[in-house]
Amino acid sequence: MTTAAMVFGVMPLITASGAGAVSRFNMGLVIATGLSIGTLFTLFVVPAMYVMLGADHGGTSKRPEDPASPAMQGDATSI
């Protein structure tokens, strides 16, 4: 939401004409493009990297089993 407000806020810089419009156009284009790409990376690329890196470590936990779990208590019918 903040990024969208900023990108729409620099639209007058991008669409302006007149004296000095070329330098303002370049500045507005850099701001709008940079914010848009940064937001896309934050929303899609960073979470995808977490998923890919987390998949390498999934299921390889070396924690000992809980001693209170039924699998560790043995067969209760043999008593």
C-alpha cells in the first residue's frame, strides 16, 4: 500500500513536460521502478528462497524422541 502510494505519487514526475522535464522524468522513473522491483522481490523472491532453503533441511531433525510418546513406552499388553 505504501509502495503504491509512492509510485502513484511520482507519476507527475514521469508524465511532466516543460523545462527540466527530462531530469525529473529520469528521477521519477528510477524511483517508481526501484520501488516496484523491491516490492516484487520482497513479496515473491524472498519467500521462495526461504521455501527452497527450508526444503533442504526438512525432516532431518536429530532431536531425540519424546520419552513420553507411546512408541517409546513399549507394549502395554505384555505386563
